[in-house]
Amino acid sequence: MRTASRPDSLRLVRAMVKEAAETVGCGDECVNQLVMAVDEACQNIIRHAYGGDPNGEIIVDIRHQNDSLAIHLLDYAAPVDVRKIKPRQLDDVKPGGLGTHFIQECVDECAFLEPPDGAGNCLRLVKKIT
Amino acid sequence: MGYEIREEDSSTIIVLSGEVDLESSPQVRSVLLEHVGKKRAVLVDMSAISYIDSSGIASLVEAYQSARRGGTMFALVAVSDAARRVLELARLDQVFSIHESVTEALADGG
């Protein structure tokens, strides 16, 4: 799926991820967690990688691999500094900063890969089908 | 996302419904802060929320903190399972005042 880096694209992304997860046999909790992880990761691309520019592109690639779903999110923004991406302390109650925490809690693997030539960032999420 | 606003005695009840996401959370934030700023108790009915993301949660946290600074009541009521899961994931179920119903929230004073 190719979509624009706009907030109103996220509903379609969530619907596609939900459909894929249900199709391969994920239970309700697994579906909900995968949908949230991908949604939050796309939000990070929209808000941070593209800096709110609605003209960017996000590619969502979903693959069924044995007992897991692997999702690759590709963008064409400037490469992000992975060292700066970290979840905030939950005890520090303040608006924002929860997206990375949600992603890490909702999937089994989360890692940036070397993007293909011409791309900016490639995030790989893996969720075991349960 | 949809919302309705009801006034009951000295309280404002904001009923949120549907998906609160990056697209709709700016509107949720605006509505919540507007009513918190009126110095009335604000109860957010979350029974019809089918999805809420980190940006929606951030709007709730900002309104909660604004209410605290203003010394007014801010509580969540009838939280749907979908929203409760996210609040628990953020451990905010231990921060917000959460009630089963508007009646219970008002009786407890938030």
C-alpha cells in the first residue's frame, strides 16, 4: 500500500492492517496491538520524519512469514537519528511521547533497517500471530 | 470521531465517539480545553470510543493537567474496553479519575 503522509490516510492504513491480521488468524488482542503499532509508527513518519509535510509518501508492506506478520514502513523523508528515538518515562505524566512506548509494547520486534536506495527510512515491525 | 456536549447542573459532559486519532485529536483537544477553561467540572464519556491513539491520549492528559491547574474536576466515565486498554498501556488508568458513570463521578466529586 502506498499512501500520503497525511493524518486522514491513517484510517485506511488501520483498516488494511486489521484485514491482513484477521486474514492470517490473529486474535482480537493481536489485531488491536498490530493496528496500534503500525498506526503509531505511521504517525511518527508523518509528524517527525516528514515534519507534517502532507506531500510525502509512506509505503506499508505486510508479509506473512511462518507464524508472524512482518510489516515494513518505508518513507522518503530525511533519515532519522535512531539514537534520539526513545520512549519517555511513563511516570513523567505529560502530553505526548507515548507513541514509541506503544509500538514497543505492541510488537515483538521493532528495528530500523538500511533503506533501499533513494528511500529515507525503513522500519520493520514483527508481530507473532496469536 | 464525533462528540456531543451536555450541561448538567455545574458539570459539562463531553461524549466522545468513534476513532480518536491523529486526524481528529486536534478537535478533541480544542473542545476539551475550551470547556476546562470555563472552570466547570468536565466529565468525558468514553463509552463510544472505538479507537484512541497516543495523540488522543495526549489531548486527555493536556486537559487533565489544565483542569488541575485551574482547580476544577476532570474525570473519565464509562471508558470503553478499547480506550481502557490504551490507558492501561500508558499506565494512565492510575492517573486519571475514572468512573463507571456520570452519576458515580459526580457523587465522588471526581
